[in-house]
Amino acid sequence: MARVKRSVTSRTRRKKILAKAKGFYGRRKSSITVASQSVDRSGQHSYIGRKLRKRNFRALWIQRINAAARLHGLTYGRFISGLGKVGIAIDRKVLADLAVREPEAFKALVDQAASAAKA
């Protein structure tokens, strides 16, 4: 059986890790052991951050909808409940965008939700 020299695969693996550690501070970017640990940790933070971003944006949309609905005398909960009773199915991302960019259209939705909430 032929002897396997590992230099090519080892160097490739190390170069990949050091490329991911580019921009890190101190030995984190140059020492393979420390860089490997740092890259693993940064990958974990990236994964968690992708989940947190969705959570944070939903919270932001809800805050914007609540602020815009309160300008028209309705709370967020009553507004969403009224939309459900009327049968308007618009997600919070679009509602927040309407509240910021199209206040007239948002006012029309608030009026419909308010009339459904009273009935």
C-alpha cells in the first residue's frame, strides 16, 4: 500500500480556517489552534444571530404597528383582533411598511378593524 503524505490536505484545511479567521485580532488570525476555536465560536454566534434577527424584526414590526394604531385611537391587540374579524390577512411586515410609507392606506385598515372591534 502506498504511503499517504498529508501535507496537501492538512495545509488546505488550515488555510480554510485561517481564511475564515481573517480580520480577527491577535493570535486569533494567525495561530491555527486559537483561530480554529475562534472560528467555531463565531460560527455558533452566527447561527444564533440568524434566529435572533427574525425575532428582533418581528418585535420591531409590532412596535411600529402599535405606534401607528395608537395615533388613530386603537391599541395593537384590538387592531390585530379587528383585522382577524374582518378577514384581512396581512402579515406584520407589510402592516409595518404600510404604517410607515402609506399612512392613508393604514388608516383605512384601522377604520375597518375599529368597526369590526365595536361590533
